[in-house]
Amino acid sequence: MNAGNDPTAGAAMATALTRAHALADAFLASLPERPVSHVSSPEAMRAALDETLPESGTDPADVVDEWFARAERGITASPGPRFFGFVTGGVTPAALAGDWLASAIDQNAGLWASSPAAAQTELVVLRWLKELFGLPAEWTGALTSGATMANLVGLAAARQWAGRQLGFDAAADGLAGHPPIAVVASSEIHLSAVKCLGTLGFGRNQVRRVGAPGGSVDLDALAGLLREIDGPVILVGNAAEVNSGHFDDLAALADLRDTHPGGAWLHVDGAFGLFAAASPRLAHLCRGVERADSLASDAHKWLNVPYDSGFAFVRDAALLRETFAAGGAYVLGSAGCWDPFTHVPEMSRRFRGLAAWCALKAFGRAGYRVMIERCVDNAAAFARWVAGAPGVELMNPVPLNIVCFRIVRAGLDNVSVDELNRAAVRAIQQDGRAFVTGTVWNGRAAIRAAFDNWRTTADDVALLQDAVAEVAGSLRA
Ligand SMILES: Cc1ncc(COP(=O)(O)O)c(C=O)c1O
């Protein structure tokens, strides 16, 4: 038997962890200079990693070394300061240490009985998040794998509420045979919320969408649509929209919710925009979020904890339990003990609370405020540069941390300019100094840069500018 499959091999465990630590240290130390990505085709990655299941084992320390060496060209510097793609957070030192410890102690955070420490830590994290964002203390919630699952939790609670309005129990009896439940959102509802609505049986194509010029829902059009709907409505708001960083007017959405004759539920997707609420300077953008019925957000974005981590809040605790309650003789909880699995779809769960607890404890409220404001200042600086740079155009004002822009060239038709921008995204990624991603905004191909990494400095913004300027220059030439 080799050390890899001997369960008593404490020395092998220690050696493997030491090797993993050394790899991690070297990787983290390389982040400031490391290319943010390499060109890694599917063929190259398959050639590097694909093989049949090994018949015999390998020493655990050699296993981690081998994986890293073989996979390295496909590892992006996504926790680093120059990864501006999608909406990607980094990992603070405390968050990473907490996450490592969570793996080592391997607690099942699904039930109180399997880890009172994990359950109580999660409760504290949820409390701290409510305090950080000024949310009502009485809201209930749970940690999730990300904002998609947080959207699922909130929208499942909304479905339960709507069923109750119509006289049935959606979790117990399903939607079949009951009148359809109206779901209303802006045209810029995030794809993850749409995916959740499909999963929950509302149907992806049944979402009734209202225009959102500039990224914020058109309130008059929304009010008009609501007037056409008799029964209960689930209203999905954005805080904020992923291409522009613009917010729906959440207070106005809450007013519309309050006055809809058939009753309405307001779910807010605050995957990254909720973090504005942690800054007195930016909190006005989230005004009204505290009036939501459910709220989804991400921790692996702006909280800067490792993937995967998000959180959901629901105003009505009893309703959330009704949505996800599951009885089974072998998992019956004890009175007064909180079982997280009764609030989310999963049963066994990773102990995500530890990384979040460590991150929040290490930064504190002030640390998060400073980091969030720095990210927003970096975004504003980049947007100012875009607005003044030749051959580059800002596509929207920048209220928060997303800059949407494109490269322009006189004399080219729209189709060619779109192709130019798609090529620019590929070229910037290949250049390796900064990672940006593409999108379509107002029907035109565009480029996005999102600022939510705790490490990013003004020097990194300057490198992003250099990369964009050079690529724009060479593509225009
Ligand atoms: C507004 C919004 N909602 C939901 C999501 C999905 O989040 P996750 O990838 O964590 O599931 C994202 C991701 O970027 C987002 O920006």
C-alpha cells in the first residue's frame, strides 16, 4: 500500500499539505506580475490533463505537484489585481486561511448536529452581513454557493408566497393545475435569475420584461404592466445590472409592490451591487433594498472570499422554512438548534461560513468600506481615461464598479466595429496584462471591466489602460 491510500499516513498528509502550501505561496507571490491568462485551447488542455483512471496510486504530495505542473497554462490569475473579467473577486488573506481550515476540519454545515460550530458561525456571518449592509436584523437567510443559488432561494420563497396567495402550497403540491404566477422584471434581468425561474417551474420564457434604458428599469412601463396583471406578482429588481452597474430604483419597486392590488413579492438580485450599501458614500444606490422580500448576493465577488460562496436573505422566516423544510427521521433537529439545510436546497454543505467569518473579522466594517470605495474609485479613474482616450468610447455612465466601453474606428460599419471589439477582447486577454470580457450593450458588441478585487491599485488600472490603448491602436492600424 502506498502512502496515498493508507488512512493512517499522517506524515504523508503533512507532506502533501506542505507541498500544496508551497505551490499556493508561489502562485500568490506571482500574482502581481503573472500574466492574467495564457492562450489555452481545449486541445492543449486536453493534452495536458486528460488520461484514463490510473490503476495504481501515487504519493499525495507528488499528485498535487503533478496536477499543478500539468494544469498551469490553464490557471488564470483570477484572484489577482488585473483580472477585470465578469465580476470576479479575489481572496483576502484571512478568507483564504479560513477556507483552508474549513477543508482541513471538513465539517458538514448542513445540520446543527453535524457541526454546531459551523451552524453558529454561519448565523454570525449572516448577522454581520445584515449589519454591514444595514438590512433588517429580523431577516432570515443562509449561505449559498453563489448568487445563482441565492436567487433560487429567494425566488423559491417567492413561489411559496404566491402559491399561498392563490390558495395552494407550491413546495408540497407543485404548480401543476394552478393558475400561472406572473413574474415581472426588467429586460436586463440577470441570466442566473432567469435560469432559476426555469428551474422553479415558472418557465424561462414566461418572464414579462420591461425596458431598462441605461440599465435601470423604466418605472412608468413597469407600473403600466402591473396594472394589466390581476393576481399576485413576483417582481425581480436589479442591484445592480451586470453590464452597466446601474441600479433599479428599489424604493420605487417596493412602492409598486405595496400598491399592487393582487399583492406582490419583491426579490432583489444584489450579487455585487448590494456592496454599495456598505459605504455611506454609495449607499443611496441601494435605497429601498431593506424593503425587499428576498435578496440574493455573492460573497465570492466583492466580499473577496474563495469560490464558491453567496448568501440569500428572506424577510419571512416561516415561509422560507416552509419552502425548504424536509422531514426525515434520521435528521430530525433538536429544539432551538438551527439546521441550515432547512433554508436551502442542499442538505450536506461546505463550511463556507468560516472563510466569510475570517474575512469579515479581519477587515471589519471599516476595512470593507475602504476596499469597496477604492474599487469604485478605480472604476471611475478608468472610465475617465476611456472617456478621454482616442479611439475608445464609454458606453454608459459608471455609478459603481463596472465600466462598459468599446473601441471605435471612423469609416467602419456597425458590423465591422462589433467584430473589432470581439477581436479586442481576445487580444487583450492574450496580451496577459489585464483580463477583460466582452458583452453586448444597446445591441452593440462591447467590452467590460469590473473592479471588485481587494488587491487592485492605481498601478493596475494604469496597466489595464496601457493594454487597452495598445490593442486598440494595433487593431485600428
Ligand atoms: C447580477 C448578478 N446576478 C447573479 C449572478 C450569478 O452569480 P454566481 O455566478 O455567483 O452564481 C451574477 C454573476 O456575475 C450577477 O452579476
